[in-house]
Amino acid sequence: MNIGVVPARLASKRLPKKILADLDGKPMVAHTMEQVLKAQKLDKVILAIDSEETFDALKDFGFDMVMTSKDHCSGTDRVAEVVKKNEDAEVIINIQGDEPLIDANIIDDLLGLFEDKDVNMGTAISTKLRVDDLLDDNVVKAIIDQDKNVIDFKRNIYDSEIGGLYRHIGIYGFRRNTLFQFSMLDQSPREKKRKLEQMRALDNDLPIRATITGFESFAVDTKSDLNKVLQIMEAKEIGLD
């Protein structure tokens, strides 16, 4: 079974309670869930929450919600808690709750990587990387090898690295055992320094295969990000009545 899990932690620093921020009359994470539910290759989608406030805000949407611990250090650790209760889950996709414009086709493409039995962990990267993105440390950049395995993830880069960069999209796929292996590892020094949980995998020799897309990621970290997403939605008439 392929399952998608959207970890939805209520506490956030730059934009307080951002998963519940109003976006065209709905909590932002509700838009994320609605996009994820469009994926053709997912058998089940779960919203992993950590507060009664989140439950109350979303209970009328009919999402499959699971209450999880508030003590997880990363979204993937929260996903692992959910998967332990879903014994039929074989491939798990972790979709960030702050991606209200996530394209369901990316989720299906990521699942397609696992048709290769040698792939145990995967992610998505995009060719849409603008000049201003190169200077923005909120935009994570990925470097891959000739086999599309990720070599590194960086927030800040040097001029010599610009030619081989892709924009990282915050979505991950795991085989069940790899997810648990990852979640049992201690946070690595580079994970802590860069505040990028995927460094834990690279620092422990867990290969990450990438699927390349032309989709432009729009993660919401600030109020201005939220306004930008609303403008895009209005232009594309996504989610608007």
C-alpha cells in the first residue's frame, strides 16, 4: 500500500500557527490536503496533527487525522509514528503541510521511483530556480550525480556550484524499513547546522534518488509567502469558488 502523510505541527516560528493561517477562507493545510488527495497512486492520505486546536479547525473537512506527539524533532519522525500504526504501508510519501500548491503529479512521479527495487528513499527537485532563489537561504538547493542521486542540499552556495543546482521540493518517499531506520538515527551535525532533516540521510549513507520536475515549489514560511500563494491561486483560479 502507498500512503501519503502530511505532518502538521501547530507551532511555527516565522509565521505562528501557519498551518491554520487563512488562505481563501480555509486553513492553509486544508489546501495542501486537497491537492495531495488528487494523487492517483496514493491508496491512503493521513494528516498527522499534534493539537486539539488543529483538530477543531479541520474536523469538518473530513480528512483522516491522526493525533501525534508534540515532541518530534522533524516531520519525518512524526510520519514514522503514524506509519507504525499502519502495518500495510509499504511506500510512504511525506508531504510538507506548508505546500498548498503542491502538484499531485509530483507525488505520483515520486512513487514511480520506487518501481526500481534499489530505491529506498526519494525526493523531488525542480528545474525552476531563479536568480533571486540562489541568494535566498529559504530556498533549498540540491546537487545530484549522473544517476540522479542527491549529493548535497544547501541553503547558501558558492558561484562555482550554480551550474549544477536544482530547487528542492519538500517531499520525501521512503520504503517502510528505511523510514524507521531514518527515524531511529540521531540528528546529524549538518542537519542541525543547516536545519535540513534530509542531511541526516546523507550523513548516514542513505542514498536519496531524485525525480526531476518543472514544477515551481511555493512553501509558506512567512506572511509574504502566504500572500504570494494567494495571488497565484487567484491567477490560476485554484481552490476558488
